[in-house]
Amino acid sequence: MSFEKEYYENPVLWDIKRYFENQAELERFNKIISTIPSDVKSLLDVGCGNGVFLYLLKNKRNEISSVGLERSKMAIEIASKNFDVEIIEGDVSSLPFEDASFDCLTALEVIEHLPYEIYERALGEFERVTKKYIIISVPYEERRGLTQCPYCGCRFNPTFHLRRFNRQVLDALFSNFKLTGLELICPGYEVYFHKVFSALYQLIFKPSFPENVICPACGYRKVNSSSSEDGSFKNIAKDKVKNILSRFVPRRKKYRWAVCIYERDIEIKT
């Protein structure tokens, strides 16, 4: 098992409270459900995780027959314990379905995680199994921060986001589908001079290696760490100082996610 694959077997990642108690995540799911066209009768959710989206879809659009695909055994186990949804274990780069099996395919916070070659094959598979629509959500113009492994020195994104999406990239994502709708959701703010501000913060506070993260190069992870560390006086002071400093740095409005709908541009030959 690769270190990257092992990362996705962490039960903390799939805790359903992370979604049901997070208004931004619920807003994203509800926006996607409202985006699904009325003529969709069958849907495949690729990288469905713990099944929260499938559960919400089933309750809001019960006329849609849906199935999920997920590679994490832990995510599937948590989904099966909490929801009455169908999930198949499988590989995003080789979907176990016939051509044009579904009216719509969703991939929500999935493709930014896919490594080289898997990413390219997966996009082709999305097109192959879908008759009409593809809906994705991705972080929009994300500033991907890096953490450094204290064991081997490897620098990597702790959430394994491997690429950045803007309008130009999203326009050209698929060969046989065209982008017909893009909505930016969950507004927030981003500081100007982000790299400088981030570098200063790293230099001054020297943040510790994140919990529940595995170095993709050597497999290092924190062990025997105190569960109270995040609430320590030192870390609380860091957060307060960071918040105070951010008030004096110019900021611009920024949206967290892009929700995109693609429609088939070239008819399927029968």
C-alpha cells in the first residue's frame, strides 16, 4: 500500500460530523444538487467518500437512481454504517461500468488529488461512462500551502492537492463536453502578498507537522502526540497573533470552490 493510499484510510478524514456540522460543506452539496438538470435519472458519484452527498441527494432528489464509487475501504465502511446508499469499491482511472451508463457523473473535491497519468485517464473515463452531464467541484484558484517532513525534508501539500484550477483550466478540462455553467461559492478573503506573509509566519512560529498527515516520500507521521496539543496556550497564542497580523495586511475577496457543469458536446454514436 502506498503512503498516499494509506492516507485515505484514516477514519478522521471520513467522520460524517465534518460535513453535517460544516455550513460551507452543506452549502456546496446543496448547490451541486440544485445544479443537477431535471432530466437526470441516473447518477454516478466518483470518489464518493463517506456517502454524505449520496445521502443528501437521495433525500432531496429521490427520482434519481444513484451509485457511488470509492477506493477507500474505510470510507466505504463508514458509509455503510451510517447511510442506505450503494457504493462500489473501484479505481477512478478504470471505472467498472459500460459506456454511457449514467445520465450524469459527479466528482466532488476529487480531481485535485489525482496524480500524474491517473488524472488524465480518469477524465477520459468520466466522459466514457456519461451520456449527458459531468458536474465537478474543485478548490478555485487555491493557494496551496506546503508542509515539510521533519524526517526526510520532503515538501508537500498536506491534503495532497496536486493541481490548481482557474477558469482557463476548467474551460479546457474535457474533450467531448463543454462547460455550460460555473458558479463560485463560499466567499472569503485572501491576503495580498500571500507568499511573503506565509513565509514570515513559518519563520516566526515554525508550525509543527500536521496531525493525521503522512509524508508521501518516506511515510513519516506524528506518533504518540498529545490530543490536547491543538488547544495548548502556545498554539492559541499563535492563532491570535496570526489573526491580528492578518487584519493589517491588504485582502481581496476570494471564493473557496467552483461548481462546474459540463454538457456532452459530441453525440454518442450508436
